[in-house]
Amino acid sequence: MNLPTTTGQLSTLSSDIRAATEAHLEDTGGLLRLSPTWVPRSFLQPGLRIKLHPDDTYAYGLNRGGIDERWFGSTTVTANEGRAEDEGLSYVVVGKERFTLLDAINECGADIIGSSIWDKYGKWPVYSKFFDNMGPIPHHMHQSADQAALVGQEGKPESYYFPPQHNNVGNNFPYTFMGLEPGTTRQQVYDCIANWQKGDNKILELSKAYKLQPGTGWLIDPCILHAPGSLCTYEPQWGSDVFGMYQNLVEGREVPWSLLVKDMPEDKHQDIDFIIDQLDWEKNLDPNFKDNHYLEPVTATKGEGYRDKWIVYGKVDDFQYFTAKELTVEPHSKVTITDNGAYSAIVTQGEGHANKLRLNCPKLLRFNELSEDEFFATESAAKAGVTFKNTSATEPLVLLRYFGPEVNPDAPAMGAYRNQ
């Protein structure tokens, strides 16, 4: 049987999804094969390192902007203007059919993500993505849960890891501004917003840039200003797309006022006091900002032919929203890895198998092509152990996988890398 190679060769299921999901899980050993999910941003310039064919960078149309993101294990839709109905949602691929991961989880619930997450949230509340830009993006923040609730949304803590496989070049500005310099006053920030229409509002003059290094990362709380640099980033985060852009000019490109206030109550769109009070002043002015947010990998387990490392860990306001690991399996090696809960995985290098599912890291993908590099592991499969086998004679098999809230109580605390 000739298997489909593009999404155009698949039919989309709208019924009997539970049966299709259960049959697929039986065939793969508890794993859901996912197809690539591409997301454009109209106000950014793609960095061209997420293996999407350059002819397809503007596959959504020039007016929608270039594709600079690929989302993983996503049941979250984008907040883009003019978006497609399913934009941002991951699809499960089963033979010649597909259906959204959202529908699969809605149908199967705890059988996929586990009872603790299903009972508390009624959904998969997190996702991750590759975020890839040629240059820096605006100094912005993501609202807290309380702030986002004012407009019917959810808040968004997020994290960064810079996979070496996607950062062979640093592009134009591999530095990220974060927070505000200690001593910055409320009036200074007020003036930056008040001067929005007068040219560069100079908010970066109130911040500090950190040199980004592949193989490291950061944990960023809501309400903290940050202007991500030009490394390609793997970003486990809460399942929300809220933000407010506080910088009005980036590399000569205008950032419209609408992107500052898009997730604020409409009657506050011209209220500068309200806008700047969305920032967490204590966290933005933290004199030990790097100590409280910077991550380096910490070994979780290792043995003959493999090493598993924590790459995202720590808590936001004493709560573990998400965690992530990077698994490396050496050529001709095999290992069974057990985890505490369901996870979404993406292959960044090599080839092999996860249980019965074929893995192969693509060199280049067209917009509608299927791949063999992404899957979602159910909680039961993760707890029983997923067997990873590297079938390459020369190249390591490397996977990134992220987990949902409160899944890994044994994860390291912030700063644990110093103790290795």
C-alpha cells in the first residue's frame, strides 16, 4: 500500500475518532503520530532554520506574513488576525486519515493525557514550538492568568531552549533583552508608551541584553518584558497566545499600537497607566534576574549509549507549569525511557524508532508534506516506558520532549546546573 506523503492525500475524520485513536495507539505502542503544524507571523521576518522549504515561507499568503514557527503537540489555536480555523492545531495521522489532537483528547481524555491533568484542566493545557526569526522581536510581555481572564483568555508563562541542531548560525542579533534595569522608574516606562507615535520609544534603553548560547535556556514568568533574539528557540509554554508588545520600532519596522493592547480590555486601550501596570515591577527589576531565570541542562539519567537531560525546569510562583528533556541515543544503541506523564516529542537529529513508530529527522519539508519526526506519547505509554532505537551507524538520535503541569516533581530547581 502506498502511504500518503502530503496532507492533501489525507481525508479529515469528523466522527469515530475514539475508535481511530485507540486502533492507532495499539499499532504504535501508545504513540500518536503528528504532522507538522506551521504558523506565520505578519510582523516578523523568518529565520529559515525550521527546515521548511524556502519557497513555502509565505505559504499562507504574503499578507499573512512569513512562517517562523512550528507548533508541537498543540491543542491551542493561534491568535493571528485572519487565521485559518484550525491554525495552530496539531493533527494525528493514521493511514490515509487525519484528525486533530484536540479532537482525540476530547474523545479519549484521561486515556491520553492522564487523569490528573484531564480532571483538573479538561484539556492538554500546554504546547511547544520552534520560534525562528532573522532578527530580534519587540520587547513584550505575556499576561498573567488574572489579566488574560479580563479578555476571556489564559495567561502564559513560557520557556526557551536553543537546540544546537537548529542554530548553526545565530542570524542578526543573538541577544535577548529581558526585564528592566534596576532603578528604572515607572515614569520612564510611561514616557516610552506615551511617545509611541514619535519614533523609536527607546524602551530597550531601560533593559539589558543577554548573549544567547545554543544548548542553554530561560524560564520566563508572565508580565516580564523580553525581546527575544535571533536564535531558533524550542519553547514549552502554557496553551495561550496572549501578549502585549511594548516596543514600537524594531529594525526600522513599525509595531502597531494594536499589538500592544490586543489582549487588554477594549476600554483600557488608551489607558497608559493600565498598560504599564500590567508589568510585574518586582520581577522586571530583579537585580538577580539571570540567577532566577537562566537554565543549563542537568543530567536526568545516563547509561551505555544514551543520556537524558533536563532542559526546562523550575517553577513560576511556586508552580510547575511545564518541564522538558532532551534525549540523545548513540548510533546502534537502544534504551527504554520511563516518564511520569504524557509528552509531546520532536526529533532534532537522526533516525530510528520509538516503540513501533518510525522516526526520521527531515532535511527539508514542503508546507503540506508529512514527516516522521513528531509524536505524542500517552501517559500509560510513558509510564510503561518508550523504547528508543537508533538505526544510524554514524549519527546520534536526538529528541526533545515536553510535559504538562506538575508531572515531574523530581525535576531540578532553578540554578541546579551549578551543582553538576
